[in-house]
Amino acid sequence: MNKNKIGLILGSFAGLFHLVWGLLIVFGLAQLLLDFIYNLHSLNNPFTVMPFDLVRTLGLIVVTFLVGYVFGYVFAMIWNKFHQ
């Protein structure tokens, strides 16, 4: 298993997921989604979505990409160690 490829795949997925979250904020749908998900779990939503901020959103995407990359890389490294 190629460690770099798995890292890039998982990192890209995590980054893309958070890009979608940023778009939900831009279009004013994020709060509705949070309220809906909490309601499905029979919970009150204690969170309020803040206004969109491009720098914060780009930071979120970069950080989640890096974390996803590291998790994917480490997963592939462990996989390769035990599946030779």
C-alpha cells in the first residue's frame, strides 16, 4: 500500500468534507443542518454557526487535510508492516 497515496486520499477527503461545510456556511445552510442533525438525535443544539470567514475556512481545510494525510500515512505504514 502506497503511504503517500493513502495519505493524499484521506487528506483530500477530509479537506473536501470541510470545503463543503464552508460552502454550507456561505449559503446559510449550516445552521439548518446542525439543527436538523441534533433534532434527529432528540437533542437541543447548543451551537450557533458564526459568520463566514474565508481565512478561517481555508485554515480549517488545510488543517483537516494535513491531519487526514498523517492518519492515512500512518495507517498505510502500519498496514504494510503487518501485511508483508
